[in-house]
Amino acid sequence: MIVKEEFLGRLRKIFGLNLYEVKVWTALLSRGSSTAGELSNISDVPRSRTYDILESLEKKGFIVMKLGKPIKFIALKPDEVVEGVKKRLVVEAKERSKRLESLKSDEVLEELNSLFTKGIKFVEPSDLSGCLKGRQNLYNHLDMLVRDAEKSITIMTTAEGLNRKLEILMPSLEKCKKRGVKIRIAAQIDNNNIKIARELKKVAEVRHVDKFRARFVIIDSNQLMFMLLDDEKFHPNYDLGVWINTEFFAQALEQLFELAWKDMKSVK
């Protein structure tokens, strides 16, 4: 049986399986019912690993074992597998969320914070930097920076970026607004995102810019995060960003932004 590597790769991402698991599973799907030895030959998975892989697939709800001599394995209907995986992921997510929530009152979190606080004293501000890959990772870190803002938040983004800011950052921006944090957002405003811009006006001063495109965020005039790629040309998974704690550069960029801000048109 020949299955394209691209297809196997998609299955791995969708179902959270390793390479051997997707090979054995697709081999069994092609047969409906088979023994471990047969599946080893079909899938090119070592016989010594096949039984472990089949046991793993059974626990995850992809196949069932039929007792007898020899022992056979039966593939479940893909639709049934999908529903089962969805239910399992929901249960696992809820359990993990409960465990993380319980950490708030646990001494483990206190110990972790203590380690971080003590360790951070020995770190140069310029060393607090990093490169982030993937738009989801970018926004996870950006949301953390926004939540910790004390004085000001300056955001420069694209038309599409404005839509994402509302969807992902709005809850944190609302909390910042209540704390008295000054929030400014500059973006390309058009008919496709004017409603988004007006919604963001509830928590920030929003202005239209049409002379240049950029993607960066300045927090409290010392934390800077800027994206390296054009979000119209690259897939979200390949998006790149750089975060750095740099008062010198952040203030310089904010001064340049201030000059451009004066010429931008307010959203009505």
C-alpha cells in the first residue's frame, strides 16, 4: 500500500498521531481487518513496534481488537473516529484547564514566581528578547504584554491585522482601559474593517494611515514587539516576530510614531 507522505503528514497534524501510528492506521483502513504481522508488512513499520502502535491506536479509539487466533484488529469508521477524537480532546482540555486553574492557589506557582523574580534580577534588560514563529504564538505573547501594560499601548497594524486585534486582544484591552492605560491604534481603515475600527474605539483612539504599512506594538515605552513579514503574503504558520525589552529603541520608535500620528485621520 502506498500512501503519499503529504497525506500522512496531514493526518499527523489533524489527529495528533506519530508517523508509525498513521502508517499502521491507514494500512488497517485499507484492509478493514488484519493481523499485526500483515500490518507490519503493509505499512513498513517494524514488527517489534507494531503491537505497541496498535495498542496505542486502540486506546485512542481508532481501532478495536478482535480476540481469537490469530488476534486481529478492526478499523473503525473514520466518521466515528473523528467524533471520538473530538470528545476526547474536549475532555482533556477541560481537565488540563482545571489543573492550570488550581495552580493559582498552589505553592507550585509561588515557587515558580519566586524563581523567576530572583532570576530576573541577574538579567540585562537587553537580554529579555526573543524571536517568535507562528501567528498564534505571536498573539499569545502579545496578549501577555498587553495585559501587563501600566501606562500606554501603541499599536501599528494592517487592515487584516486590525480584525485580529479585535478578536484576540479586545478582552485584555478592555481591562487596560479600565486601569487608565492610554491605548492608540493606527491601521489601514477601509470599508471591510470600518466596523471593527469603530468597535475598537470603545477602548482606544483609532486612526487611519494610508502612507505606509507596518506591524509593531510598543508597551509602556520600553517593551517592543514587531513583525517581520507582510501578513498578506505569508501563511500564519510562517509569521515571524521579535520581542525585545529596549527602552532606548522603543522610545525612539514611539517618537517617530508620534510624528506620523498627528497626520493620521481619526475614525468617526
